[in-house]
Amino acid sequence: MANFDEIDRHLLAQLQDEGRITNVELAHRVGLTAPPCLRRVRALEEDGVIRGYHAELDGSKLGFTITVFAMVSLKSQAEDALRAFEEAMRDLPEVREVHMLNGEIDFILKIVSRDLQSFQEFLTSKLTPAPNVGSVKTSLTIRTSKHEPGVPLSV
């Protein structure tokens, strides 16, 4: 974080940990008054450092009982084929993350589903027929021992 001072890093750490914090409380925690704190936060938002705010939901309490990681190999790695696959994945709400990799696997996907049968239907009707898919290998998550969104910020 070369262009960010200690106050910016502290603001980002606080907001990453607690996105619903009020500006007044945030200003207090970082040692500013409310107006300059708000200006800094808005500048970080405008610069795209802060991309958004969201609520972290417990998927299992909403009926999404399984998480699967899918390793996808494509038939072609031409740029238009890669983009077509990425676009198809954006349209599938079950696919929560898409990461392009180097090496034998082209993409790794994080997929949530209500149950194993629903995932199987998703796999055969939506994922494997997607544009340019050559092969799909899946691994069902047994347990999540760490889930830490964001990036490590030292203040």
C-alpha cells in the first residue's frame, strides 16, 4: 500500500472488519473528526480501493448446505473462448467465485448448492455444457476452518 498513509490503512482495516460502522465511530477510532474521515472514505471509494459493502450471510441457514470447488479445463485457451466461459459463469448464481489459473487447470470455481442432487443437476445441465468446457473435476467441501474475506492489513 505504497500511496496510503497510516490513517488510510487504519480506515480500510476498520471498514473491512465492520462495514456497517458509522462515520462518527470510524472517525473516532482512527483519530479524525467526522468530515475529513468521510472525505477520505469517499476518496478511497472513488479510487476503487473500496469496491463495495455487503452483508456476510450464513448459506447453510438459507438452505445452501454444500460448497463445491470445480476445476475446469477448457478445450481452447484463446482469449475469446476464455471470455465466453467467464461470461457464462457470471450468469450462473450458484457460481460464487471464478478464478483463472495457470497450469493444467484453466479455472477454479466456488459453487454453492442446496444439496448434492441439486449440485449434480447444476453440473450436468449448466456447467459441463457451458461454452468450451473440456473437463470438470469437483471437490466437495467437508469443513471450512478459515474464511477471511478481504486482504491482510497491518496498521
